Amino acid sequence: MLWAAGWEHRRHDMDRLKGVKIFKVRNRSGYAAIYKNNLTEGRSPAQALARMLKAAKRKAK
């Protein structure tokens, strides 16, 4: 599923995020991903993970 979205060049990002927890949100129609101090949501598990990759790259304020 993830490989179809063009993730081949982001393999090093995937190795960095092995601790990501993805789960279905009960009272919403999507999925959420938690990693360190970040929470992201998406319509699919792949979208939630893609948003987490972007959030994890940001530096903490």
C-alpha cells in the first residue's frame, strides 16, 4: 500500500519512524498517528503516516 504511493525514496524516513502508532479513531471517520510528541490525522492509515513524516521533520519550538 505504501509503496504504491511512491515511498521508495523515503525509506530512511520510514526507518526513523518505527515507533509510530496508527489507529482508527472511534468518533471520527479517519485514522490517527502518534509519534513522540506529535498527533496527526488522515482519511487512511497511509495519509496519517505521511502527515506524521512531515510533522516529525519539523523542529520543536
